[in-house]
Amino acid sequence: DGGITQSPKYLFRKEGQNVTLSCEQNLNHDAMYWYRQDPGQGLRLIYYSQIVNDFQKGDIAEGYSVSREKKESFPLTVTSAQKNPTAFYLCASKWGGVTGELFFGEGSRLTVL
Amino acid sequence: GQNIDQPTEMTATEGAIVQINCTYQTSGFNGLFWYQQHAGEAPTFLSYNVLDGLEEKGRFSSFLSRSKGYSYLLLKELQMKDSASYLCAVWSSASKIIFGSGTRLSIRP
């Protein structure tokens, strides 16, 4: 089945550690996105990528990094520079044309101890 | 700047109709999405509007006015399972998709 796979689903991290969240899609979508969601809040855009080897900062990129070496993969690294990384992280993808919905993975919940 | 506004919370009665409004100011406009999100889960797609007017899909309808920077989601024949957050999102220029803060809808019997 086509879809977006995020892993791990739950992750615990000590302060000062970098962690990488995986996002893989087999929908052949051009565009991919990372969002952060805090309790009771909406989704805030971290990074997005329209094509391979290209990505842009969203509204809250500080303390995060991404890569887009393959069309199907868009991993997110939460670095130690991110002051408050505990959150629910959602990866999404979309066909690059003028129509089409944004498909979401099931999310990764990161807790910093 | 870019801004998307929606009410924080709404309450409605089972079987009734509720309208959730969304206003936006963005650089460029390629379309507007509505998503439903239950607590702890990923959002699920409800609708996408790119042209002005009303799009109906079963119990859910979505309206767009590009000139007014305004959209609404209309939910009819409310059911208890419709208790969720409803997210408005705008696809602005250069593939950027930004979300509002969401509207938490509570349905009472």
C-alpha cells in the first residue's frame, strides 16, 4: 500500500543529544514537509522540500536540520540547539501539481528527559 | 506576513449544524485545505478548495472566498465522533503549506 512511514513512533532523548526522525514515502510525491505540534496547538512548519537536493526553512527551523538525498526520504534531525524539543512531529508529502491533498504519516512523539 | 485565524474552541449539539470559520493573509495562494484531527492522531483530509464557492462532500461542505481571504467548514447532522480539532491550512507560494492553530469542536448529546 502507498503511504508515508515515520519512525520511531515514540522516542526518548536526554538533553544535549541529537536525534533523527525518519520519514519515507512511496507515493512518488515531489514535495515533503515536517511539522511540529505542541499540545492543544496547530501544526507549525519546520522545513519543506519541493524536489530532491533542495529544501527551505519553515517558520520554526532553528535547532533542526534536514536532507533530501532521495525523492522518497526526508529525515529530520532535532539537534541539541533546539531549546524545547518535546513535541509531536508530523511528516507529510504532496504531489507537486496544482491539486491534491497533503498526506500525513502517523507521527513521531519525542520526549526529552 | 502570513497569518491564519480560526476560533480556538466551539461547542455544538448532536444532530445540529456547525460552521467553523477561517480567515487568512498569505503571500500567494494556491488553495486551502481542511483537516480533521483526533487527539494523538495524524490529521485526516476533509477538503481542498482552490476556486471560489461551495464544495459539498456528504455531511461536510467547505466554502472559499479568495477576495475576502475567508473560508468555512460546515458540518451537518453532527455526530459524537465529530468531536475533534479542525485545521485550516493554506498552500501559499513556492509549495509552502501553513496551518492555523486549529478549532477544537466539542459535541454534546
